[in-house]
Amino acid sequence: MTKAKTLMVMGTASDVGKSVLVTALCRAFARAGVRVAPFKSQNMSNNAAVCPGGGEIGRAQAVQAAACGLPPSVAMNPVLLKPESDARCQVVISGRPRFQMEAREYERYRVAAWPAIVRSYQALAQNFDLLVIEGAGGAAEINLRHRDMVNWAIAELADAPVLLVGDIDKGGVFAALVGTIELLTPAERQRVKGFLINKFRGDIALLEPGLRMLEERTGIPVLGVVPYQESHGIPQEDAVVLDGPTGRRGPAAITVGVLHLPRIANFTDFERLANEPDVTVHYLRDPHSAPPLDVLIVPGTKSTVADLGWLRATGWEDFLMRHRHSGGWVVGVCGGYQMLGQRILDHERIESDRPETPGLGLLEIETAFHREKITARVGAVHLPTGLPVAGYEIHAGRVAGITSSGALFRITERDGAAADDFEGIHSEDGRVIGTSIHGLFDAAGFRRSFIDAVREVKGLGALALGGSDEPDAGHPETDLGAAFDRIADLLEGHVDMSRVAALAGVDWK
């Protein structure tokens, strides 16, 4: 069987747009009839996705798989590092948690991770025509070169030509590109076949002299300048994108606040809320600067107990109680759901060094942590309305105390098999709800029903959306497909794709 061709995208730094550009390349090649798949050997993110059959990978690779028209696979991201503190992370290998690692435990980590990386790459390479590979961070992290398993080690493993991406929106792009090239070894420099300049605003003619000087200085061609996009509709992986309000910028009927926990996970759960025409979503760190809120969301977190401690230390517990007593809505998802209960038990010290932690006391549940993590795709019914939802579970905590009268959902399907389990809970007045299901707001009917319930409490009528509340309208897969095509169109309009394809060794139609 023929081994796949490869193309690798590295950047001068984090947040230069590597993930989105890889997504665009995947879509463009897939539209051209190439059997293409994404690959990122090692990702560091608490924003994870669950693959069919279980197993978790970075959300960026799941999105890139969707751009290729593929289901996500653990082979596309064989190692996922989920930060638990500044110096410790959970190591997920081939979709399953393996151990916790301190920053200095590199040798133990490499012994476990590198064979899985090689196996995953080889498996993908035997089944596709092209692999578009994403690097991590900056391409010239000279202090970490000896422990690299995501940039140049992978470029060598895959014998991949490299496109180097720089972000011009932040300024200093020419220095970043030239400086990166200067810090590479001669062998690494030979692999860099082209530059992409990302997030450009303004008149391209003013940029041209700099582009020519860059090419003359490095001998590497600029293959494209990609315009800045205010909103491309692609789910983001890094929490850096959460600063400030999202969605509608002016006054809105419904104001939602999401706590920007230090270890926030799966924040993409709320992107669909932010896209509603009558909703503004704010990601909030400081309770003293929070606007008046209708809904306060405590999101998922990689470290429930630690982030509950942060919530209390920063004054959010007092804010939350005042918000609740004034009639506001409170939503807890996964770790946030666990915080809303009576207590959190961790006798085996799985997540913290505290065997028992009092919760916020807003729901009559308690959580006990188990070593085996649950990762599953689920389908469910919202019991108060009968509306369907779909999403995924990814948690080590087991919630006890759910009753048939207080349950929020009935799970009807788990990883493709029939199920019949109560899940989630709501308060007597229905204004405090908690669930372990990530992605439930992606369901248009449930999302709109929830927003309209908040509107009714405020004395507002349901919003007539003129057809957007039909069953297939606003479906996340439909929306994502359109977003993939938009970024692929943008890429093809501003990047010399024939030269990029030639570098990868594939035909461009």
C-alpha cells in the first residue's frame, strides 16, 4: 500500500492560526478529491473531543477531521496533554488517560508517548493520500529542542515539507519569520519550503516591499497572505480567544456570563449561544467587573477542586449566590455541575490532595472521583420539553443523587448502543441546572427553548426567528460545513495552492 504524502504547518509562535490554516488546507484538498487526513502528534489543551467508540483527542484535530469529511480518530492526535496546573498535566495516550506528569518528567513521558506517536502516524499514512500535519507552539523553541516530539522530530519522521506561518496582526511578523529561520539547524531550514502570512488587514501593495525583502533575506518564497477574519465560524481550541464578549456586541435581550476558570475545558460548549441574535456571552474572570447577567454558567474544568478554590478566593461564590437569590439562572456543565452539588469526594487523590471538598450547595447531588474516566458520545432527551440533544461525556467524577423527578435528561444512546439512564438535574424552580453532557447547546431546538424560557421569566415573549427554529436549521454540522468552505475559499483566493500542492507531491485540480 502506498504511503501518504505529507505537508506540515508550523508557526513562529502559538496562536498564529496554525489550526485554522490546517483546517482550511484539509478542506481545500478534500474538495479537490484528495484523500486527506489531519495529524498532530502531541497537543496541549483542555478543550477535547470524544471519538466514536470512546477516546479523547484535541478539539482542533476533531474539527480538522470534519473538514476532511472524516470521523475523528485517536490516531489523528495520539498524545493529548491536559494541564492541571502550571507544572503538571494529565497525559492522554491513544485516547486514554495514562498518568499525571510533572514538567521535569520528560524521559518517562517520552518512553510512553513516542511509540504511540509512531504507530498512529504509520497507521494514517497507510490509509490516506495526504496527511496535513500541525506543529505546536513556535518552530524554534531552542530550549525544548532536545525533547521535541511535535515539530522537527515529526517533520523528520514524515519527511515532510514545512510551511511556516507568521501572524501579522500582532506586529513583528518579518522579525518573527526571519528570527525563526535563523535559529533553525541547516537541516531544518532545508525543510521550510514556504511562508504563509496570516491575519492581514489593509492594502497588500504596502506589504509587497517587505515580502520581497523577506524572500531575498531567507531564500524562501511567500506562498500567500491570508486576510484577517473577524469570525470564521471554526471552533477554537485555545482559551486565549475568550477575552471580551462574544456574539452580539450591542445591547441584547439575554446576557450570559461564563466563568473563565483558570483550567476551563471545552469552552466551545457555548459558541452556539453566542451566535443567537438576542444573546451576548461574556467570559468573565473578575466578579467586580461583571455586567448584569441573566444566566451564569460554570463551565467544564480539568481541575474541579482547584477551580472551585479559585472561584471562592476571587469572590465568585458570593456573586453566584446573589445572582441566584435575585432570580438569575445558573448552569453547571461537567466540572461546573460537580461544583454546584453538596460535596466532592476524592478519597483516592485522583484530582486533588483533598479527600472531601464542600460544594456550592445549589443542587442535591454529590460527586465521587474514580480512576477510570468516562468518555462517550451520547444522545438524550430533555425531559421537561421532550427535545432531543446530542453531545459527549468526558469526566472522572461520578454524580450521585439524581432522581426521576429531578432529572434533566434521559440518555437514550451511548456510543451507538441503546441506553436508558437519567442524567443531569434541575432545581425545583428549574433555574439551576446541571449536566455532564458537553455540547448540548449545539441542538437548535433545545438551545432556543432554553433562551425563550429565560426571556419569559424576564417578561419577554419567545423570539420569532422566521424559520431558524426548524429542525434542520442551525444544525452544527451544516453550519460547520459552510464555515469549512468559507475558509477553504479564502485560502484558495489568497494562497498559491498549486505550489503548495506541488510541495506536498499531490495534484491540484
